[in-house]
Amino acid sequence: MLTEEMQMIRSFIRSIAEDHLRPLAQEVDEKEEIPRMHYQLLSEHRLYGMNVPEKFGGTNISACSHLLAIEEVARCCASTSVLLTTQALAIAPILIGGSEKQKEKYITPLATGARIGAFGITEPQAGSDTARIRTRAEKDGDYYVLNGRKVFITNGGEAGIYVFVTTVDKSMGNGGITLFIVEDGTPGLTFGRKENKMGIKGSTTREVILENVRVHRSQMIGEEGSGFRVLMHSLNHTRPGVAAQALGIAQGALDEAVNYANERKQFNQEIIHFQGVQFMLAEMATQVEAARRLVYYAGELLDQESTDVIKVASMAKLFASDVAMKVTTDAVQIFGGNGYMKDFPVERMMRDAKITQIYEGTNQIQKLIIAKQLLRR
């Protein structure tokens, strides 16, 4: 159950998203660029740091409220919601494993939106299999020299603060994983071309190249070899955000499908009166509501700091993203030929939904995580 405060937060964010984000969603997709106004809007209303302590620039409301924000933004513009999920992904490892000085220096501008964050884990040969990370961090006195190549990095070339997953020793597998904070403008940090994606096209995705990037040891998160633990803990906190994003996309598609079915006439009546369409909408609505309960439950467990969040975060991400893909596909079907056209929003929503089954751990990886948690009982 949502508290009165959460209901007020949802209502407030929904009005912002409806008024400012929805009208430009199609343009964002076509131009493949999020307007600067959207960045400022999220910052002005302090949506980046809703679950960040106040002393680090956040509002410290709750993880569940943060998920509500992501859901409502994604319902109107999935590309813009990526700003929230990626900012959370950049903040989490510093908040979880960083020093007080690192938190003060880096989390504050991220939580306020003064600087945009990015997180670099994926490489050409390493994604889900972090033990294959090749980006190397070699110690040189009080410094580390980073060399490697990251791909599919959200906000690549746009961010001011990057968190990179590296290894200090490839032979150690996950035991060598170490995280570093790198600021934009650091010599040796360069970027490849902007990727031409299927969906969330307004969000920038680029290759990031590290060539003799020299950073002080004070920019290492935790100790050498502690990165895998911090990374896994961080993903447990951020996967519910992707689930909320998927939920928002699904809800947006359901809303569009219901509205269209009430307006579209065939055989002298609105198509919502046909049992076949009613059954589709009923199933879609049931799936969305089930996903919502699971996503909110994950938020509750985050707020309670429960260890059950490991399993439930993966469940929420798995289920909500599958629902998003199913519901958006069904929405296109209800729209018929119009649904296949870019003039109608469900075509965009279907493309946007797919990535939620892939990033922050594919759904196949989520099933492995869930199974492992069950085996530990």
C-alpha cells in the first residue's frame, strides 16, 4: 500500500510528466536527443536523489518513492526515464562502497543533477560475465593507470562523472574487480560514435575508450578487489529502477490501448465492445498490476534493507520487463495497422520496452540469481 505521502508524490510527478514530457516524447525519439529542458526539469524537482541522504544533496524520501518517479516518467517518455535510472546506477556504488570524501565530492552533484553520471561495465567480450573484464588498472605509486574499452555506455560523452569497472589482475577473475571514479576531461578518456539503437533513442549510448587514464588512488571505490561485491550490491539497489521503468512503459501502452479501443470504430461500434479486444485489455491490465505489486515490494524491501531484496529485485526486473514487452506488443496489435506506424506512440513504446529485458543483467541472468537464492534456503 502506498502511503499518503507516496500518493502525493506520484500525483505531483505524474502532472509534471504529462505536462512537460509526454508532448515531446515522439520528438525525443525522432531527433534522438533529450532536450536540455528535461534534464533541468528533473533537477529542479529533485528527482535524481530521492533516495539519497540529505547531507549528500538528496531528499532521502524513500526507495519506493524513487521507483514511483521512474515509473511516472517512463510512462510518458522512456528515454527521459533513463536519466533517472542511469544516475542511480552511477550513485549506488559510491554510496555503498565509497569513502565519506567521495560521497561529498561526487554524490552531491549527481543527486542534485548538477552533473550527469555514467556507469561503465560492458566490454566487447564481457557483460554478464564480469570475470572476463579486460579494462586494466595498473598501480603506479599513488596512482592507477586505466586502459581498456567499454561499449554500450549510457551517457557516454555526456556525463561529467563516470564509474568504471576494471580489473587489477585478470587471473583473479571477479576477485580482481576494482571500481574507479573518473571525471570528464581526464586525459586519455575519449568516446566513440553514438550508437543507433532500436529504442530509448533519445538516450545517448557510446563506446568509451580509456587510454592511459591516470587517476589518484583516492578515486578508487573501496579497496583493490572489492569491486565485485560493491557491484553486486549496487545492482540489487538499481534493478528495481529498471523494473519501474518497464512498468511505466507498460502502463503507458495500456493507457494508449484503452483510449484507442474506446475511440476506434469497426462494424458500427467501438472496438472495445468486442470480446476479443476486451480479453486482451483485461490480460494486459492484470499483468501490469501484478508487475506493479512486485516492483513496489522490491522498493519496500530496499527501504527495510532486507536481504530478500536480492531475490525480489531480480524477480521484479524479470517480470516487469517481460510484461512491458508483452503489453506493448499487444497494444500494437490493438491499434492494428496504425500501431505499426511511427505516428502512434505504441510503436515507440514497443521498441523502448525491449531494452529492459537486456540491460542491468539480462533476464536469463535474473533467473540464475533467483534460483541461487532459492538454493540457499
